[in-house]
Amino acid sequence: MPSSNEEKKNGNRFGWTKYVLIILVLILAAGLFFEFEHAYVPPMDKVMNPNRINTDIAYDVWGRSVTREEADRLLETEEGRLLLSPYHGAVEINDHVLELGREAFYTESFGNEVFATDVAGLLDGPLSLWSFVRAIIDNRGRGTDNLQVRVARDAMIGGRSYSRGDIIDTGLDIVPGSYSVLGMKVKYSRGRIYTGVTCAACHSAVDMNTGLVVEGAPNINLNIGEMIALASNSASFFGNAEISSLEEFVTDPNRTVITSDGRRVALPDPDALEDAVDRIFLSWTPGSFDSTIDLVANPSQIPDSFTWQDHPYGWTGFAAAGPFMGLSVLNNNVHALNSDGLSQAEASEDLFGFDKELTYAIVLQNASRGRYRWSHESNTRPSTLFIRHNPTPPTMGMNEMIHTPSFPKGSLISPDGLFVSIEGSRVWLENNAMSAFQNTLAPPPAPIDFDPEMLELGEEVFHSAQCASCHSGPAFTNNRILPASEVGASPSRARANANNWNAMIFPPMTWSWDTPVPVPLNARLLEVPLDKLDMDEVRMAYAQDERGEGGFKVKGLIGLWWTPPYLHDGSIAMGPDPDEQIGIPGTFHIGVRPDPVNSLRALIDRNLRRRVIEATENSEPLQLTNVTGTGHEHWVDEDAGYTEHQQNALIHYLLSLEFQDQ
């Protein structure tokens, strides 16, 4: 018989258990009505490059920067007040807008956590929510530039075997002293935890030598591809993979979907398609992302956000129209296209050559959450199911967006016909604010003791080697788009936007920037001016040139220390040991970060480049994703008549470059 003391102990234990259970029930019940969200914003004392440029700019008028002094003069006249009004297309830039832009850069997901969690199943695969929570706790606030997360269960993904406890290098960053992942937004709503991403996940990075955030630097080891592959429904991003034909994935002709015109079309097997998509995503190089929805695998290096005077934007220069020389188009593309697999469903016929119902069916047939999951046995069309549960009606997409005047057609100001805009705010307010903020970012100086004599010699070589013929101007770019054949880089990406042209209307139209969201019926329409654009180059950006080969934009040279590897496909990579750590196989594939000095040397030295190309050609993942190591054959080496000392001086000079006054 238990003693009275034991009975007391048991009674206390069961009593406390009862109270704990009651508290948990109350918390869960409250959770049905309670919501919260969080994303980390580093304080300025945690930022390595807090100093800002272009703080005297008061307005952007279709890419024209108006200084505060000029604005004061213009506002004294009726014509000037009209020019600087939002219904003429002017975006005002003040301290509040810049603060809003920085806040949005770190915290605004535009609702992409719904698609990521409920459709793609980012937390329902072998990497679970608790995998990330445990990794963050294990980090103990020490900070990292590569959060290592353990696999929660055994799985076979894209032909690769994972065992419970295996460690995944995510490349996610945590600022020392913080318990939040930089650029990851966490939201709790109706008893469910969601996670999404903000601009900061890709376009800011923790420098582990100082523990500080470099705002605008690309996260060069962010392992996006593997994290998507490990999601339960990575096929929801099938448009970013290499899918030459959906018919090869049809295993059961009785699994069909009814198209818009009443036909029955066979569906791809969800497991077979998932496996094929996973194989491609697992082949992505860390620090790269495929931002083109063209059924071709062409992931490109994450660009920096040192954007001032580096227009047109995007590796092919597709973002050139509208505010901030096209920067707002690029920013919009990230959230209105790349993080929402349904954003281009309505344009499927133009983009993919098949009916929109097939796109909706593919994305939703294995959705993580039941309310969005569509079955071929259902009597409901997949688009109807989506509309029924659309989190952001009436927009035909899951993120917080509005239709542009051209929707479902796109335009040069929005290739997918959607604007990321928040209900209760104004059209593109946060998006334009982020553009204004990015244009104030300058990289920190490279941590090098620069030698004045070497810098002088390097500048001489820069000009004698004709580098300045393309890399001139405030950001060391002439802002041109060059034919892909002239650049010589992997041509796949240059052709990637060709189908978008078919889904566009001209001239591009927008709503006035003072238009409230939701957009009222009487909203003011504006025609986006194109008179400052070279339309031949615009057509080349969308592979509408005579050869149909497309082109690449001349990249600026600011912040090269923070942006290796080089070229659009990130293939010019060398590690600290140039004899062994060659190309992506000798760096990222073995967990080595590219070295800026050696990588730049491989860019301009043909002998090193041959070794990079050879390593690339021998890598199956790189061949699957159209990475070549070729392009930019402008040599500064012995065969071009330059000494090793001159080559060193040029690299020294390139790593010192800062924004120049106009």
C-alpha cells in the first residue's frame, strides 16, 4: 500500500498534470482566435554597411531621380506639382518611405507563407517545423551563416537517400545574439504555424568575421533548391524545373482533368513528377534560384541589391520599365511570381502551351493541406476549388496581390499581370519603398589593405584591356543588353523569358500610385512611358531579337568581394586553394565558399577558366541545370600580353570599386 506521502506526491503529480492539460487546451482554444507573425529586423548596430547613399533624392518619376533641391523648385509651379504627383507616376521618397522599404525588405512576405506551407508543404517533408526549431535552439544565439538542420525522418527524394538525423546545410543566416532566421517569416494563425520568406533571405548575409549583417549582399550559400526538393509538394514549382513533356509522366490515362473548353486531359502521376522535379532542384547550386517559369532548368546566381544605376535589372535585363529604372518590376517578380506557383496559371496557354486547368491540377493535386488539395475524382474543376479557398480574392493567386489593368495578360511593368500590394495600403507602396531603400545601399569596403600603387596600376590595366568599354558609369556598367552569342555564357537563361512576350499587351498600364487596395472601380489608369528605353534591347531581353537568342545585361562591378561566384550561372568559382578547389564541384559541392580573388582570376585567365569548364562538364548536376562555366572571354593573362603582376593589380582594383559620382 502506498504511504500517505506517496499518495500526496501522486496526487500533486496528477493535479499538476490536470492543470497543465487545462492550460494547453486553453492555449489551443485561444489559438483559434489569436494570431501573430514575426520576422527579424537587425538593429543598425548589427549592420556592417549602415551608411547610405542617394539620401538627397526626393522623387522617382518613371526612373528619373529628382533631388530635394530640384523638387523644391518644381513644387513652386503648377506644372512641377503635376509632374511630382502620384497620378502622374511620381513616387515620393522621404524618411518614412525609406524606413518602410527597409522594414518590408526584412519582414514583408506578401503572404507567400500560405503557398509555401499549405500547398508546397515546406514544413511537411523530411525537414519539419521542429527540425528548424531544434536547429535554432541548438545554435544558442551564437549566430551562423549556415544553419544546419537535421532530417526528421528517412526518405528517398529525387533518387537521393536521406536518413533520420542527416544534417542539411541550409545556408540560412542567424545574426549572433538572435534566435530568428534572417529573411524567414513565421506566422501563427488559426492553430497552424506558417513560414515564408522575405527579400532578406536572399539579399542580405551575415559576415561571420564580424557577426554583422551586410545589407544587399547575396546569400551566396543559401540552399534553396534542396529545401524546396525536401518539401512534400515540390512539384507545385514544376514550372521552374526541366519538364520537356508532361505526357512522359502519365501512368494512368484514367486520371484526367477537364479543361476550360470541356476536353479531358490525362494528368501526370504526382509521384513521378515529384521525383523528376526533385532531381532538378537537388541539382541547383547553393546561392542560385530559377526565377523563370519556362519548364527549363536555368537557375541563376542570386544577385546583389546594390542596385543604384545598375539598370536594367535581372540577368537578361527584362526589368527596365516603370519606377526606379525597372527595379520595382524586379522586386515585384520575386513575390508575384517566384513564390506563388499559381500566379501564372491563368496565362498557361501562352506560357506552357496547355490549358490553365492542367496547371491548377498539377500544383494542387498533392497540396499539403486538404482544403487546397484537388482530386481527379472530384466533380470540381481545380480552378474552382482554388477560387473557393482563395486566401486573397478576387486575385487569381495566393500571395497578397492585385490584378494589373492587363490581367490575365502581362506587360513590361508586370510580366505576370500581378502587383504585390497589401489590402488597406496603396498600390505597390511597399514594393516601391523597397526599391527606394535598395538604391541607398552600398557594400562595405572589402577587408583588404589596398595598396595605392597597385590600385593605380590596376586602373591602367582596366582601361588598357578595354574593360571600361562596357563597365563604365556610376556602377561600372553601360546599362546595355548584349546578344547572348557575344557574351558567350550558357544561352538557356537568355531565352527564358521568350514566352512571356506572347502573354503581354502594349502599352503597359498601371494604376496610379495613390490608388487604395482593393482597387476601386473608378481607379486612375496610367500609361507607363517607354520612350527612354531602347526597344531593340528590350526585345532582346525577352529573346525577341532576330535570332531569337536573347541577351544578357552588362552587370555592374560594385561589391565584388561580397558576390562570388561570377557570371549569371555562378559558374566562375574557385576556392582558397586554386590547385584543388576548382569550379562549383570544387567549392559548393564540397562545402567550400568561393574565394573572391581566385574566382576573379578564373574570370580573366583562360588557363584557369579551362579548368573550371572541365570541372563543370564533368558534373551531372551542373549539366542538368545548364551551367557551363563559359562566357565573358575577355582575358587579362599572359597570352593577352599581361604579366601576373598586372593581373593581380587588376583584381586588386576590381575589389576596391565603389559607386562613382555622376
